[in-house]
Amino acid sequence: MRSIKGLRRALSPGPCGVARRCMASDHTIWEPHASSLNLADDHHLIRDAQVPTSAQVVICGGGIVGTSVAYHLAKIHGITDVLLVDRGKIGGGSTRFGASLLSQIKNRTIESRMSKYSIELYKQLQDMGHQTGWKQCGSLHLARTKERLLAFRRMAAVAKSMDVDARIIMPKEAQELSPNIATERLEGALWCPVDGVADTHALCNILAGEAEKLGVKVVEGFFINRILSDPQTNKVTGVESNFGRTDCEYFVNAAGYFGRLIGKLSNPPVKIPLYPCEHYFLHTKPVPGINENMPVIHDYDGNFYIRVKDGKYIAGGFENHSKPVDFDNLPAIGRGLLPEDWDQFSVLLNEMLFRIPELVNVEVDRLYNSPESFTPDGRWLVGESAELRNYFVASGMKSIGIEAAGGVGRVTASWIVNGEPHQDLWDVDIKRFIGLHNNKQFLKERATEVPGLYYRMPYPLLEFETGRQLRMSPIYPRLRDAGAMFGQTMGYERPGYYDPEYKDKSLKDARVSHTKTFFKPPYFDLVQSEYEATRERVALIDYSSFTKLEITSPGDEVVTLLQNLCSNDVDIPVGHIVNTGMQNEQGGYENDCSLVRLAPNKFMIVCPTRQQQRAQTYLRWHIGDKPIWVADLTSMYTAICVIGPNSRDLMQQLTGLKMGIKDFPYFTYKECDVWMASGVRMLHMTHTGEMGWVMYIPNEYALHVYDRLVDIGKDYGLQHVGYIAMKTLRIEKFFGFWGQDFNRTTTPLECGRAFRVKFEKDNFIGKAALIKQKDQGVKRRFVQLLLKDHDYETDPWPWGGEPIYLNDRVVGRVTTTAYGFTLSTHIDIGGLMVNAKANIHSPALAYKGISKERTYFATQ
């Protein structure tokens, strides 16, 4: 018998302050005793030993996500020519060891919505007579600090806007719901009575069984050796396995922590940026008198959760510093586990004992150590891969696969059937990553930090500490010397703001621009100074991270292609620039970019940093076998924006060119020399509405041009400016950004960009949908909201995601926000679900909720 009290003594620090190891620490893989897992009976499922030689869809992975995809294909869409395979048993991987928690309280709306659907699905299956293990016991989220309670208020506001019952309660109420918790260092809690638990393993077999009844084939012991594709069409054609070849049209990688390895089996390889970490589940012996309906407890500041199942406690958590698992030491088959490591778990155990003192006398059954896979940003991986058509990914569920599975299975099935998702999934789309994110060493380092995000304080503008200083422009050292504090986007270090007084000049210091508050940020005064430089003098901003592509053809093929993809007229004179959207068939934005015509058959495309992989994939899919070539220039040019009222005089002295409006009109381009540097592409535009130019400088000349610019700029009051001030500039002018304000479900008519749509063009993707919307009116409109009665010094700030109300009804959500220094108030951009045929700018239009107690009225 092992009591937690005894383990605690064994784990207490030794004479050198190091905990004594009480369990094996080698990497030997061992098999659990089936009796200790209380597994659901799965013998009712019939496995087809005769593997078909063809299937429309092959799904690799028989966990909760893979079985959900199969179920939704068959049940919702009638696609039954599906082969669901697993190298072990259905539900035999990490699915088997999960705590099976189901919560709708998330920091991201997309995850909340999918979790909500998952619960609805499992309840339906329960109502059909299946033993899903569903129990609506509620979830209790504990806050040890006032700041955590404020974060919960924000989460509750978002949950309520989606009709999820969630409310803030005080410590006494929390203890009434769960008498076993100690209220010491407890400020309050977030109570969600509609949450619960289920049996993940049982659900796997239920979903697989229901799919089988409809005609889906399920094969266990299926080892994939290769994923086949057609090099001409770049589409999946089949798989080779220990059973031979199986042809297919679609392949779904739902292999969990094996997903990255499966990605290597195709040609070209599909990048699946996942890395496994050890994840622990403590199972106790039965506890006499335990409350079987105890709410699931999440102690965020203690980094742990605990629930009751079959009279026992099951507890786990997410350490701030997690332990990666080498790929070579992954369990050979899904039923395997890693050895116990009580030293690693002891940090969580101590927090559990603090919050639930009665645990000290409870007997331990087993500590399970199951690998769980995590992405570099802690979000899921969903969608069609960039490398191969019809290759879908549904992985990286960060140990909460049961919460994700229903929603992910539904959207993946819909995507396969309809050729596109039925909702915006950019937050979890696999194409948000590029090659560096799949680097094994990067993944291993980042994996130490990512699991802890689950309970980490959800401060705005999240920044990671690991995997930094990877992508840097050539002027990065100069920007550091100028005081830059960096944010990271697509792995690119770019200044968030500048603090000239920052003392640490060592290159080892990543100089991360943390916010770490829900109130007025510590860099407020610094950003105000930068903002004033752009409006009153002149400033420089590093635009190097922007996606820069070049597209060309031998004849006019490239013009024909772009005219079809773009809603604006791109057949502009050489040397001119046009801003345009690339729409989908529904008229939504697949991309929002600037096209620079370099030659009759050559364009440079400048688009958001986040579009680097997505934009190239989208173009290549539409190019097909046409003689058109796309080159990624992002890492070849350093982009410096010179902005402000003095920019014309400064640029004229720097370049020796005439910069007057007649000599160098807005939205034109010239290739010129800048001092002794040649081949600099100069664009008269800024992306924020201020006067200025952007220089795209070949990297070998970047330092030369930068140094000369700064030297000359001293006479004009030149100041370095970061992206936070840049965001303020564009929000004040109501400039929405793709991926931040609007997405593939947003049309130009909804966000005030109908003037960029040339309806008189012969045809372009989405034209019919936009004409229909123009005639019928929009049902959503993006607006600019100016907050009334908001004290920026003392009140919590809006940071994005807050619900917007009209007459006590949720009509939209805030996308991006900033404090407007010219308007002296907080400014938000948000989308409202209202019928309209004109731009909406009316007084007292709406108000937005930041917390339960406080709302702020909009004056515009």
C-alpha cells in the first residue's frame, strides 16, 4: 500500500534540496494492468480482417478524434466507404488514459464552440441507450488571486455570449459545492454547472461501432508504411501497409502523438508540428464516503485538476515546465505507457494536498504517465495540409481530445465532403505553421512551455519564452540597441515597442514584449511617444515579417490567374500598386493583400505575416499545371517603413529622388538606389493610412540602408516605432487586418471594402455571392466602437474577444482594440450581426461586456 502521505515524505527535498526519486526513472515502456484502468468492454466491435483494396477515405488513428471523423462522415454525410485503421486497438492509445473531462470554459471561442458540440453529441449518444459515462457534475474553476478572478470574469462573459451557463461565485459557495476543498488563498471561483465527465474509451468504441453499423470498415493492427500521392495533381492516392496497398481519395492523420511520424511517410512529407510530453494521471484507491457527483475541480494557480470516478480520485495537471518525450522512446503500440516519475509529479501533488487536505490519507493505486502531443502554440491541428491535397490532419488535442473530438470530427468531415470548412477555423488551421515549426529541436524546447498554457494566466498578447531568436531581420541587432522589446509572429522577432532605458544588452536575453496585465499596460507611455512620432514627426517600423511573394509567368497567364482570384482589378500599369482581397465562392476573404506590378507578367504580393504558408498553398492549388511560378521572398528582403509628416523630406534626402505627390504618387512603386545600395523596391504606402514609404531592401544591403536612414533621420526627429503603436494607428483609422479582424467568412461588403470590388470585371471567384449580398443587404457589419465612461487608468482594458450587446442581446464580438491617443478614448473594431445596406456609425449603437459587473457603452 502506498499512501499519499508516505509519498510526500519520500519526495521531500534531500540534503542538497533535490527530491529523492521513489520510482523508476528509466525509459522502459511497460504495459498497464487492464483491471486497474476499468476499461469499457470493446468485444462487441467486429474487426474486418479482409482489408479492402480501396476506400474513399482512410482514417489513421482509432482514438476519440479518428472515430469521431468516421462517425460524422457516415452519420451526417452518408460517406460510408471509409476505412478506419489503428496500429493497436481502437481507443488503445492516449485516449485510454485520459481523465475524460468535458468543459466549455476556454480562452478561445473556437475551442469553446467545439467543446459545447462535443457535449451535445455525447448526451445524444447517452439518450440513445449507449453507456457513454456522461455525468453532468459541473466544473469548478478556482482562483487564488484577484487577477485570476478577473480572468474568470472575462471567460464567463464569453461563455454566456454562447449560451453556456457560467457564473462567478465566492469561496463559501465553492466549498458548499465541493466541501473537500480548502478555502485558504481562495478569492472565488467560476462555476459552470453544465460541464461534466464521460468515458473516453467507451465513446471511442461507441463512435466506431455506430460508424461500422453504417458501413465503415475498422481494422486494427494496421501499420502504415507509405502514404501515396500523384506528383502531377499533388493529391493523395492511397496507403501501403502491412496488409498491402489500399487506394483512397482522402487521408486523415488522426494518429495523436504518432502524427508527426506519420507525416514523414508521404512524398513530399507533410509537416505535422507536434511534440509529445509526459502527462500524468494519479488514480487512488476507493475512498469511503466520497461524493460521486463532486464537480470537476480546476485549480488554475495550482496547475491541477481532480475528479471522482467509481469512488476514486483521478487527478492530473499541467506543469509550468513539462517534460518532453524523445520520439525514440514513444510506446511501440498505443497501449504502452512511460514509467512513473514522482519527482516530476510532486510539484502538482503538493498543490493538490494544499487544496484538498483529505488526500493526504488516501491510498495510491497508480500514477499513469501517458505521452500527449502539443503544438508550438498550444492550439489544435485541423484541416487540409499545405503539402498534399486531400490529406487532412486532426491531431494535437493537448490531452483534451474528448472535448475536441465531437467538434473536430464534425468540421473535418464537413471539410472533406464540401471542399472547405463550414466555419472559420484559422485559429486551429494547420497552415498557420511553416517549416521552422516542424523542426525537432524547436519543438522539443517549446514543448517544455506549451502544456502549462492550459492553466497559465491568459494575459493579452501572449508571448513564449522558448524557441526565440530564430527568424530575425538583418537589422535585429540595431533594433535591440535602440531598445526594442520583441513579439514573435510566425517565428519572426519583430518589435512590439521600444524601451531605450532597458539595461540588459546581452544577446542571450530575448527581450520579450510581455503585457502581463488586463489593465493599462506598463508600456503605455512608451507607445504614446512612438505614436506621436508617427503623427508629428517621422518614424521607422520594421515590416520585414510581412509575407512577400513573387508570382510570374512567360505570358499573360499570371494576369488571368490573379484577375480570377482577386475581386479588385489587378490589370494595373507597371509600377502601380493595388490593394485587393482574394475571395472564396461565398465572397469571404481567403487573403487580403497588396499587389505590386513589377513587369507585365510579374507581381509582388505583400500580405499578412500569418499568410506565409496559407497564401502560397492557395496560389499553388489554383495554378495547377499552368506555367506560373511562385517564389517566397519573405526571407530575402528587409522591409523598413518610414512614416509620418516628415517622411517625404527624409526620404528625398536619403534617396536623392523627387518624392512629391506628382513625382511619386500614392500606390506606386519604383526600384531605385538608396545611397550605395541597389535594387531597393520602394512602395508609396504604409498599411496604416499615414503618409510614408516602405523600402524592400535586399538583405545584404539592409544594415547599410538602415544606418544611413538613422543618421540622416536625426535631423528630422526620427524615432523607432513598434507594432503596438502601429496597431493603434490602423484601428483609429478603422483599418481591419486579415486574421485579426476578419477572415474567410467575412466579405468586403461587411467590412467597408466594397469599393475595392470591381463588379464590372468579367468574373472572379465569389462574384455571384457578392452580387447577391449587395442586392439583399448584409447581415453582419464591422464597425468602430469608441468607449464611453471607460477610465483607461483604473478600469480593465478590452483586449479582444469581448461580446457586444444591443438591447441586452449579443450581436457580435470585439476583434481588435487599442487606446486612441488622438481621440483620447479606447477604440474597438468588432463585427455586429445586424441587417444593413449602409455603413453603420450611429451614436449609442451598442455596448460591450468585459465582465459581469461592468459594461462600457459605445458612442460610435
